[in-house]
Amino acid sequence: PMYDYTHCISDAIEGITHSLCTLEFEDHRPLYDWVLDNISIGCHPRQYESSRLELLYTLTSKRKLLSLVNEGVVTGWDDPRMPTIAGMRRRGYSPAGIKLFAQRIGVSKGENIIDMSVLEGAVRETLENDSPRVMAVVNPLKVTLSNYDAAVSASRSAPFHPHHPEFGEREVPIAREIWIEQDDFAEVPPPKWQRLTAGGEVRLRYSYVIKCVEVVKDAAGKVVELKCSIDHDTLGKNPEGRKVKGVIHWVSAEHAIEAEVRWYDRLFTEPRPDAVRGEDGEYLDFRQFINPESLKQVPAYVEASVLQAAPESRFQFERLGYFVTDRKEHQPGVKAVFNRTVGLKDSWNK
């Protein structure tokens, strides 16, 4: 009762014009108006009600979110998995992305349950145009370029964004040893494979065509190294007499920096974790639906051009997704920490 009485007075004192609230306050509006009609503050805000926004695969109840913080399920209110402004900021969501999301879902008095992919899609769309692009490897496989020659094997410069020359360029150096993604090599390739395989060729992004001439395995039979040769006539041009379709990203082992990458995903495995009923009809504890894969911390190698990036700098890691330097733990020139904001496409249901 005291909230109903003071809410409208507080709004009037602060000069509020539109007091926005959820549908459960609709029955309280007559009292809101009556109090303002009977006091002489000189300002009469209007209360407008709309349905509560509910996002699938997360929670918006402050009480339930507080329990996740207090129980150590998340690291705090600014954990990038939390649906809070601080959490979304640390995750790398841009203000423009959140505004675009709000514009797309609109305001309604009906049930307003929105899939997380709608938010992620809006964020992805705004980041695509604004984020410099660099290369990073998060699941590294060593490649030794057997015919690398520092006097012959050249590096190239590459733009930070193909449609924004004003973003500038950076040098993409090559060395005898490079890192590629484990997933970009297959000893027994599936149909339509266009990446690297034993005896096959692939182009290194912004660099040469290479050919795998030897596969090195450990005692358990795991592939630990590839030995490849460079076709030195393919820098910036196609090879003669053959087609090489595949292009993979990579980094130089000599020049790349080590970074910590935090790979975030949805916090829950159930779309509506607090609305699942058991066989007895009672609601189940939402905690049992916490996604154990919602955070993976992986070492990575990233182009050295990002080392001096300030906290909260956003990048697209080519072929991997959008990432942001952590606003708390990233230290320019000292320690590189990246949070995964969103993938290049929605792959949750795939």
C-alpha cells in the first residue's frame, strides 16, 4: 500500500510524464490518478501498462537472479550470461543492438515471450558493420611450412573490414610454424569437404595456397602436427592449372599472442526454466536446468594487432563469431581476455 501511495508522488516530484509499468499495476491506476488529483504538486504523470518481456532460456525475476549470484552459479550481476544491463555490456552487446531488438519486438498487452535468438540476431546485425575483423584460432593444430624461406615467403596487409577502408589495415605475417583450427583438417574428409586433408590443398586467408604432405601423430594416434608446403606463386593470385576452393583462417605461431577466450552460451537448457512441471504437477526447481556448457574458458591465439585494444573493444574473429575484450580483466599490452558475444549465425538448435 505504501508503494502505491508514494509511487505516483515520486513520479510527480521528478517531473515524470509517462510512468511505464507491467500489467499487474493496471488495477492500481485509479489510485495513482486519485492521489495526483488530490495533491498540488503541479505535475500529473500518466501511467501506461504493458506486458512483461520474457526471454526464453533465461530468467528476468530479480529474486531468482539474486539466488544465482548468491549461490555462485554466476560470478555476479555483471556475469555475461545474466540478462542485466551490466551483463549484456560485459558480453559485448552494443546499445544499437539492444535498441534494434526493442524496436523489433515492440510493446504489447498480450503475452510477450521472445526467443533469445531474436536478441542475438539484432546484436549480430549491428556488430557486423561496426566490428573490425581479425583472425584467431581457438582449437589450435600446429602446421610446419617445410619450404618457408624468410627471404622469399612474404606477408601481406589486410583490411580490418572489407566495406570500411577507414578502419585501416594491418600486417598479417607468416612464419615457418602457424596455427590452424583442428576442425579445418580431416584425415578422412566427409563429402564436399573444402578444407585441408592429407595430400590436399587449401588457401590460407590473405596468404598462400599450402599443401599437406605429411601428417604427424602421437602414440595414441591423435594428429598433433601437419607438415605442409607453400606454393610461392599463389600470394594474391590463383594457382595456375588447378582450382583451390577452400579458404581457412590461421595465425603465425611466432607473431600471434596468447589470449583467454570465454565462450558463453545460454544459461539454461530449457526455454522456460521456471515453468517446467514435474509428474505431480508441481513446478520443478529452475536450477536443475542450468546449462553446464554455458561457459567454456579456452586458450587461443590471436593476431598481435589486438594486443593494445582497450577494454570493451569489439572484434569479429573470422569464421568464429563476435568477441569483446573483457572490461574488467583485459589489460592492453599485458593480458588479452575476450568474451564471446554471439556467433556468426544462430546454431543453438543445430
